[in-house]
Amino acid sequence: MSITKVLEKLKTCIDSRVKLTFRDGEIVIGDLDVVLEDEDLIVFDLVTSNRPDKYERSDKRPHISATISDVTECERVSAGVQ
């Protein structure tokens, strides 16, 4: 997916649960909160990752920021944040 298509998809998925695939192979499911196009940044609450060892264990879900240009795929997995 091109960066333009990824960005368009991210914008339509704010306040939704999404599956994101990153350039480094990490695949996460998270609740997308913010898309900051000018800063090439997204912010989401992490639900699951295929690399959970990257994140500190906590009772709360981690609030993560990531670079939009590192996202290669974006897919909505539910209509709203649960």
C-alpha cells in the first residue's frame, strides 16, 4: 500500500480498532486515537503485537506513537473503539 493510501485509510479509521503492519514486520492491533499528518505521526492504544517483548508490561494498555511512513498496511478490524 502506498504511503498516500495508508494515510487516507488512517484518517478514516480514527477512533477505530485497526490492524497495522510496519516496515520492520511488526503487526499490531490498536485503537487509533490521532493522525498527525504534518508530523508524520499516529498515536494509538496498543491491544496486541506480534512482538510483545518490545513493550513494558503493565495493567494498562500502552499509549504508542509511530511514524506514518513506517506503516505499510492499515485495516479496520471493528467499527468503533471497544
